[in-house]
Amino acid sequence: MKNGPCWLDDAGKPIQAHGGMIARFGDKWYWYGENKDGPTLRGSAVGHRVDVVGVSCYSSSDLVNWHYEGLALKPEPGDAAHPLHPSKIVERPKVLYCEKTGKYVMWFHSDSPDYWSACAGCAVSDTPQGPFHFLYATQPNRRDCRDINVYQDPVTQKAYVIHSGDWNHTLYFSELDDDYTGFTGNCFAQLAEQTREGGSLCRHDGLYYCVSSGCTGWNPNPTLYAVTRHLTTPMVLVDNPCEGPRYRTTFDGQSTYIFEADGVFYLMLDHWKPENLKESGYSILPIDFSDGRMTVRWQPEFNGLIRADR
């Protein structure tokens, strides 16, 4: 699969899973993301938008061949006030599995067309492919929420919604309750006044690494990563981890999620095409760690997993 363009599923159709994530549940990999298979409209708060189509789900056994499972979360066209109405904003969906309840929990950026309500939306399902049932949308701990991610800490077993707040000036880690459907009130501010979004997290050799992008709308910019030994202590911005052509624009992409497979971490990128958002492409790139530093090197293709003992 060539990195950069829009990938195709096993039926030969463009994969519609933008701003999403890949996770392994059971014996399959699942890819969730924004379905933008509609006309790109101009004049929104960010210049371009697609009316809410829903959240797509794809499954795979090898991370290369993807099967469309359908819309995991569907819109609500009959209720103009509903957060899932086509006129609203549904972005960056992420899914966690809660062992306590046996439920799959989806969090996503839920917003009004003018990006003023700035909420996190929550939905649950009995199966990874859905259907997910919408619960509610709220501002986590009364803080605005735009670009969103989730993270399960392998050390403490706590789960977090990671979101840009203070009009993207701060990255917040809002701790989830034991059901993953609410917030405990514990909230940790990171990278204050650094104007970062698209925060994605992983832990390697005792350090937490957080990858994020600058706030330049649809235009790509340099990715930066930050490190800390504890999520409750301040993160330190380090550098741009990218190496290769167009590294200063994150290979003309934007980070959306980090997942682990066979001991290797992979960074997912979106390559946005604001004039025709449904044609936006994807990349999956392996991450290397050495002496506390992170490196993401450009590769023209993603052909599946790289074993950690290679």
C-alpha cells in the first residue's frame, strides 16, 4: 500500500476512515474514522467540511487488506438539534474496550458547525464493529474540546481522553471513570501555550512520548514530540521526529494515532485534501526509539507489520 494516497478496501472502494485509529480487538484489527464520502462544502469555520456521514469501521487480519464493516456510528438526520445531525461536526473518533463492562466505548470531537460548542461525544457498543449508540456530548471537566484522542496507560491501567483545549493553547489529559463513559475530575494540563493539536501517545522504555501537530488548519506543519516520565508531570517538547523528504511538513500529513503491533509502534497520518476531503490519503510509518529519542522515517509503502526482533 503506497503511503500518501487514499487506500482502497477489499472491494476496491476508497477507505473512508479519516482522522481515525487502528486497534486490535480479539483476532482482528479495526480501523475507525470519519466517513467523508460526500461533497466538500466551503464557507465553514475551517473553510471546508463534509456533512456528517458517520463513523466508518473496517476490519483486517493483516493491516493491509481491509473489509468495510459499515457505519459504526450513524448520523441522526431527523433531529437538527442532535449532535449527530449532518449539519454538525463529528471528528477524530477513537475506541476503547472496557474490560469491566465488556463494552466498546467511542469518543469523538463533537461540535457545532462554527466550532463553538467544542465537546467530546461518547457512544457505546457490544461489538467492535458496532452499531455504537450515542450517549451524550459534553466538555470534559468544563474545558473546551477539539482535536481528540484516547489512551490506556499500561502502567496504571487508567484511561484518558486527550484533547486540545483553551482554544488549542493547551493539551489536556482528562481521566475516564471505570466504565470509560464519564470523567473522574482528574485532569492534567500539558504543553500550555504551545498551540498543539492531534495529540497521540505511546510509552516506551519508561518514557511517555506525545506526538502532536501545530494549528494551521488543513495545511501541514512540522510534527513535534514531547516526553515525560509521568503523565501527571510536565511534558518537555523535544524535536521533530520525522526524517526524509518533506519532513518539515510531516511528509505533507498530520498525526492522528499511534498503535502497537508485534512490539513495534506505528504512527498513522492523514494527508488532507481540503478541496475534496473524501480523497484525503493515509500513511502508516514505523517509529524507532533510541536513547530516549523518537524517529519516524518516511517509507514509500506500508506492507504490513515489522517484528520488533527484526
